[in-house]
Amino acid sequence: MKISRRITGALALTAAAAVVLAGCTSRNDTGSTGESGAPEGGDEQVTVAFVPKLQGIPYFEAMNTGGQQAAEELGFEWLYQGPTTADAAAQADIVRSFIQQGVDVLFVAPNDPNSMAPLLQEAQDAGIHVATTDTDAPDSVRELFVSQASVQGIGEQLTDSLMEAMGGAGKYAIVSCGETAANLNAWIEVQEAYTASDYPNAEIVDIVYAGEDQAAATQMALDLMNSNPDLTGLIGECTSSAPGVAEAVASADRIGEVFTVGLGTPQAMLPYLESGASSASILWDVEGLGWLTGWAGVQLANDGDLGDTASITNEALTDVSYDEATSELLLGPPTVFTADNAGDYDY
């Protein structure tokens, strides 16, 4: 995967192609569009709204940056708002607000997929295209899930990276975030099965949930080390618990004794990767995921072909694929960040 993080409008497009791309973002084809992609002649821009699990953390702010970049390049309106705590009820209130606004496309990364499903139905009944990104709500009416990487790929890479640090054996625990987050739970299921099948000398001794609270993740990791003196590994299952478990190992002065990996953003994990408190961070191009979400929103709004990944103009997104059977748009394989490459990324 290329390391270009800041996608600009100066892509290798001909002027004619740029006009076509901009024209795809209007709600109908009766009006012309200007060079910026803003419709002329009375047409309104497509509005794509994204409701993350939690606003203000580096991960979702990076997704927002990617969505904003896509909006500038493709000429649609990007709306972003999430709860200030990882609370399903607060997230639901924001979703209802976007439904009342009558946005064209609504993307949600649900904290609780089951409780979000009726709201997605409500949005669809109001004529809004509904989809999920980052986290799925598979038992809902969502038309599309924009997936960051395959469930199997993430779960296996987390396990492999930790086992490499632990020498393929020992006891480890998982500090996850939301108990109902579909993506986190799916990855954990893979980790459990993959550990049992491929690392018979390793064992998961506990799984705890810290919400999206880094300080809580740190305390839980400390408690796990205290209650399991022979623990030699920790996995932080999300971008707040990954630095949280690494901080716990550092503060307990157990670097080199307890190894950690997790799903953390490069800049947040860099100090821990450099100190050895974390052995690896497993993630993906987060800004690219936001950009792809915006592109998919335009496709949905205009009944475009989601399988036409060749039309994606972001030169960093070279491995995107679409599975029509599952309505899943896949960003690509996960990326492993270490002390050697994490500093190359600016989020």
C-alpha cells in the first residue's frame, strides 16, 4: 500500500474526466457542474452523512479527513457528527437528526448494531440510502458495508503478530472496547479459533471491555497482569485500548516481559512501538477508508456501480474490491505498523 496520506485534487485526471466525476455527484442529470464539482443550474449537491462511534478520537477524525478530501475532489457535501462518548443512545439521537435533515446517504459505524437496525429502517423509509462503514450492522437494511479489511485477515494478523513476540506460546488476554461492536467481536472470534488451531501452546485467559476509554483500558490491563502473574501477552482490540494496554506494560515496568499488539493509529502507537511496550499495530489506511466511504456514498446516491472500482481516483487505494453477494466494499488487506514505518503516517 502506498504511503500517500494527503490526497490532493491534483490527480492525474483529464479535464473531461474531472467534469464527469463532478457531474456524478448531482442529484439529477439535468444541470451542468462547475470545475469544483458544485452543481450549477439549480441542482443541489449530494449530501453524505457519517456518524462514527465516537467523535474526537484520532481514528475517526482521520476517517473524517478522508471523507472531506473525497468531497473536495468529487464535489459532494460531507457531513460528520458523532457522540462524545461511545454511547448507543447518543449515537441514535444524531442519526435521527440526520434523518430529519433528509440527507441523501447515511453511513453509520454503530456502537450497537441491533439497536441501530430500526433507525436504519426508519431512514430507508424516509428515502435515504443507508449503509455502514468501519463497523457493520449485518441484520439491518443497510445497502452496503464499507469494510476496512477482511475479518479473517485482521484476526489472524493480530494473533500472528502477538505470537511472534511471545515465541508462539503463553497466556494472553484481550482488552476490547464495546461489548456489542460487531467488528470487534468478529475479530475476537477469529483470534479464538486461530489461536486454538495454529498456536496450541498459547491460551486466551480473559476478554474484558473498556468501552472507548484509553484510561480504562490501561487500568484493566494492569488488573489483568496482577491477577494473572504468568500473563505474557495483551491485545488492545481498538484504537483506544491498543495504546492503553501498551501504557499499562510501560507503567508497570514490564517491557520485554509482557508483549502487546493492537489496533492503534500510527502516531498514537509510535512512542510505544519505539519503547518496545508494543510490538506491532495492525490497522489500515484510515483516511483511505473515509475517502472510500465518500466515494461509495456518491455511488449509492446516483445508483452507480459499486463494483466499478476502476473509477476510484484515489491513487493510494489500489486493492479495493466489491462483493455483490454480501454488499461489502473492501478497502484491502491490513497494514502492520512497527517502529520502522509508523512515523511515515500523519494520523
